[in-house]
Amino acid sequence: MAIIMIQTQASLTLMSNRLFIAFLFFPLLSFSQVSDAQLWTGFAVSKKNNDFKFSVSQEYRRFENFSQTKKMFTEFEAEYELIKDLSFSITYRFNQDRNHEYGGFDFNHRFNFDLGYEYSINDIDFFIRTRYQVSKSIYDSDKINRNKIGVKYKISDHFRPYISTELFYQFNNIRAFNRYRIELGNRFKINKTNSIKFGYLYENKFNRINLQRNHIYFINYSLEI
């Protein structure tokens, strides 16, 4: 009788352990985690006039391990320095996004409302930005709050590496944080008016049905006139 009880207890313990392991790994088995490599390229032209700065930019992005066009967009921005180191800007973007289901591209519009602050200590710059983003397409609309913080270091007049992190909060559909980014880059100043920004960005999309991690490489050219 004692032997039967010991065997029964051992079986129950083994079953409990298996259930615990299954419960522990269930989230990993229930959702597919997609990983992709992307390339973002673009150029921008800007003009500063007293406390105002106006710019226009064009960007082209590829995904599916650089094999397909993801989106193209044109962006217009107006920035105003409220007080020293504190600025406000409004951006309009006209997007052409790849339609994964039917092919071709969908057009949508996006507005950004930014408030940014930058503080310098010797050759180190600390910056923070909060953004309210509104996107509108034929099918739906998005309202997102994005908060970004980072630090830049001026090695020389030509090399200015930086690191930043950004967190996304979705207002519509599901009210939750659902994406973050970590960015490592460098702005190489060619001369007084020309510069190139390049680097790597890690993006993790969570709290959604289609989980995704993106490894993004970017290079952008800027001209100040």
C-alpha cells in the first residue's frame, strides 16, 4: 500500500512539473516572433530663420531583409525655439505604405506635435522629446504618444555619436505600451552645411498579436541652406 502511495505521489509530482513547464513556455509557443532586417535611407534640406527652422525630407525604406520596398514618404517640418534649449515643432508626413494583403501601396497622412529639450555640459548633450502622433489612412487611424531620451557626445567637429531609447504608447484600439526602440548612431559633419547621420536601431513590438523585432540600419544626408 505504501509503495502504491509513493508511486502515486511521484506521478502527481511529475505531472505538476510538466504542467508548470507548459504554463511557463505557453506564451512563447502561442505567438510567433518575427525578426526582420531593414534599411532606411533619406535626405533632408533645412533653413533656419531667427527662432524658426523649416525643413523638408524624403525617405525610402526597405524590409524583408532589404529585399522589398516597405514605404516612401515626404515630410515637412516647422520648428520654433520657445526659450533657450526648449523647442516646439509640427510635422506633416505623406506616406506611401506597402499593402501586404493586396499589393501596391496605400496612402496615409501623419501629423507630429513635438516638444523637445536639450541640455549641454561641456561636450555632452542630454536630450528629451515627447511626441503626439496622429495618423490617418483609408482604413483606420492611430494616435500614439512617443517619449524619447538620449545623450550625444561631441568627439570633434566631425564626429558626434549618440545613444537614445524611445517608448511608444498606443491610445486607440488597445491603450498600452506596445513598442520600444534603442538607437545607436553618429552624425558626421562634412562641412558647415553638409552632414551624414548613420547607425543602427533595434525595435521591439509587443502587446500585440503579431510580435516583431526589427534590426534597422539607417543612413541620412542633411543639407542646411
